[in-house]
Amino acid sequence: MPTYALTTTAYGRRAIFTKAANAELLIDVLFHYRDQGRYGLHGFAVMPEHLHVLLTPARGQTIERCAQCIKGGFSHDVRKQFGGEVWQPGFYEHRVRDALDFIAQLEYIAANPGNRHLADCPWVHSNFQDRMDPMPDEFGKDSRIS
């Protein structure tokens, strides 16, 4: 199964994830669908107005369906707090090519909060290492990685 780096943005680039309850709810949604077996979750960073995720859709799932679960699951739960649009339509996806690309995407996601001067951001995968899925076996051990 292919692995993807996915980025999606809040509607109007509103900083809805600066509210801890919203960021924590989004993380709960990420783990909920991972625990349901819809995808392997390798990394994420919840930014003030967008989300980065590194995931591998499960067999029978598409990246579009995974994005729909994440965005729709969060929207459904957060509508109890406020109405209106939650997400921009669509999302950006990058298909991970190999182990080096996987590591580069994971490092990019992990560095994103620091690059935005949010280094103490608690909503990044490094704070959930024990719950992250490993690199998919399909990438094997790349000899260029030490």
C-alpha cells in the first residue's frame, strides 16, 4: 500500500487549532480511525490552521477516504462547539516514494511547529511515539540510511 504525506487546511485558514480542546479532538479523531484499522499513522503535526499527517491507507482504503474520515470525523464532533465550515475543500497529498522520502516527510512534519516558532507545540507525533506505526515494510531497509 502506498504511503502519503497529507496536508489539509481549516476553512479560511482560521486558527481553530490554537484552542487546545480542538487540537486534542483532532488527535483523538486521528487515533480513532487508525485504531479502526483504516490507516497506519506514522506522524502528524496539528498546526494553528492546518494539519500534516503521514499515513498508509489500509488495504481497501484510498487516501481520499482517509482524508474524508479525518476531516469528516473532526467536523462532526466539533460542530457541537460552533457551526459553519470547518475545512477548506480538498487536501494536498504527496505519495512517498521510498524510505528516504518517508524519513524526509516525517522530519518535515516534526520540524513544522519549530519553523513556525511553535517549538513547544504539544500536538506533534513526537509526543505520541509509543502510539505511532513504524515505517511500512514495503520500503525495506534502504542502504543509504544509517
